[in-house]
Amino acid sequence: MSGTIGSVPILPPATRTIAAASKTDATAQKFEAMAIAQFLKPIFQTMGKADAPFGGGTVARQFQPFLIDAIAKSMEARGGLGLTPMIETTLAGEQAKQGPAPAFRMSTGVEK
């Protein structure tokens, strides 16, 4: 699944890891996983409606968001929908426009 979409390169899943990712890359991966989860929610809304021995129930409905998130993250880690490279490019362009981020200093409540 390598190639390009327009001018955005699509990297094979093996070349993208969260541990070695930049902050922008990690943000793009999280956003794509969230988008995939939104696509999966309607599929899972119909689950558990049947009165079968293993048809779901209260516990299944309570843990369903966790299952959807886990499936979405797994799909994203294997290449997802191909949104991550485009999101990275957009975020990098926005960061370049804004310049370097200002240094954050936490106040201790005691000023000298």
C-alpha cells in the first residue's frame, strides 16, 4: 500500500510506529483512529438486538465503546484509511505558519 495520493506519500504500515513518531505524526494517527471509530459506531449500534444466548446485553453495551476504539486503533496501525499522511502535511503546514510554540511555564503560585 505504498504510493502517493496527489503529492502526499503513503507509507506502508511497517514504516510507521508510534514510538518513533513525531508529535504531529502521533496526533494524526490519533485523529485517524477517532475517524475510523466514528465510521464503526453505526455498525455496532445494531449488535445485541437479537435475543440470542450470546446476543449482548447490558455489559456488552457498556464495553462497546472500548471495543470500537480498540478496533479503530488496530485498523489505523495497519494503514487505516490513508488519512494520516494528509493530516500530517496539513498540521505541518499550520505549524510552519504559526512559527515556534511559545515556552510554557507553570506557575507555582509563589512569585518572587
